Amino acid sequence: MDFSQFNGAEQAQMTRLIEKKQMQDFMKLYSGMVERCFNACAQDFTSKALSTNEKTCVQNCTDKFLKHSERVGARFAEHNAGMSTLAREQTGC
């Protein structure tokens, strides 16, 4: 993002707001993954240790979730880049 029209204090404030939003988004993603994988994988509550099957399930679940999130992020970036290119073409910049 271009904050060149803002003064230094405003730029710093905008940067903090963006960082806060990114942290909130990350925590939401992480919490969603934990909840989904726990619900899918936790089967036996008689032991505090995970069984081999539960460990495998958690590993597969997190791998899948993170790969999915990465792919969605890449698609979003591609879409965003395409929209930026289209906007530049329309404005002649």
C-alpha cells in the first residue's frame, strides 16, 4: 500500500493498524485450524497423550489446512494483481 500522502505519524498508525489486522487474521486462521483438526482427530479422552492414529490425523489435517490456506492466498494475490493491472489499463497509467 502507498501511504506517501500521509505524514510520518499517520503512516506509522496505518502500519500498526495493518499489522494488528494481520495478527487478528492469523489468529482466526490458527484457531479455526485447531478447532477443525481437534474435532476431526481427537477420539479418545482416556489419555492425555495422542494415539498414533490421532497424531497422524492431526498432521494430515494441519498440512491440508495450511496448503488450502496457502492456495487461497495465492489465488487472491493473482486476482488482486489482475484487478490492479485492469485498473491501470483503464486509467492509462
